[in-house]
Amino acid sequence: ELLDDRLWAHSMRLVALDAVAATTSHRPPYYDIIFTETQAEVAAEIHRAVHAQLAALCFSMRDLGVNTLDVAAFASIQANQYQIPRNDRKHILFAFTTALDGDEEQQNK
């Protein structure tokens, strides 16, 4: 089956951790910036990195033939798990479904 939740969730964990490591490698440790002005900036940077990885994973799932409803459910669950803001989750789903609609239009020509 193309939608093995454990496989995709594990993949998301790996790419999220890699993205966070790459994003924060040039910064002081978290405990040095907590409750400082830098904290919000770092958190936003991490959210953007995780957002990008989730969006990329959704497109990979689609390209591998996972059905759209399953991808949307996966995106919602992962967005909640990684505390991606609701507007960002909507953006991912909109971008994904818009790209999907564009692909269908191309196939129909």
C-alpha cells in the first residue's frame, strides 16, 4: 500500500530533524536563547523549515500515487504534531491541491 502512515511519519521526522539541525546549526543552543528576543525569530525559522519539508513530502506522496484525501489527512496530522500554524497548514493544502488541479488540466489537454 502506498499510504503506510508509519513510513511517511518516520520520513517526516527525519526530514524535520534535518531541517531543524540545518536551521539552528549557526545559532547558540536553545537554552541560551529561551526568553530572549531571538527566541521568536528562531521559532519562526524552524516552523518555515518544517513547513517546507512537509510540503515537499506531500508532493512526493502525490508523485508516488497516494490519493489526495490521504495526503491531506497526513498533512493535517503532521501539521498538528509539529505545531505548524493553521494558516501555514492551509497554505500547504492549497498549494498541493492547486498543483494537483494544474496537473489534471495538463493531462486533459
